[in-house]
Amino acid sequence: MASPAGLDADNLDAKNGDAGTRGTNDPVGNAMDAGRGSRPPEVLEELVVQRLRLDRIRAAQDEEVWIVNLKKYLRGDVGDLSRREVK
């Protein structure tokens, strides 16, 4: 009796005895592996640069008096502000 296509002894996965597809061009396996890998160095460098830019922007915003006052106003901490600053 002939075995069904893809189930011959040469194509069996040793781990579970099922038909082995991981050794062939398996798009599902490739997609699963792609999500688990680490990011390429270019992406990591971009993330570091982005983080540095955001840190600089936050530091500059904390130095600007009007932005600090605006943040206080938006949080509802108007007790520290004068009437003129609240307007």
C-alpha cells in the first residue's frame, strides 16, 4: 500500500512523528519566527535616538515657564499660579 503524499519515512518530523514541514519552505513557521527575533541594529539605534530627542524635549519644556504653568493649569494646580497667569 502506498503512503499518502508527504507522509513517507524521509519526511517525518522526529520530534512528534507527524509529517515534517519545518525543513521545507513553511510560510507559517517563517512568520512565527519573524515575530520572535530581535530587532535589527538600525531599528535599535533609531529607538535610542528617538528616546534622546524626547528626553531633550521634556527637559526644554520644564525650563519654559509658560509650559510649566500650562501643565499646572491642565492638572488643576492653579493654587500656585497668580490670577494673571491663570487667565
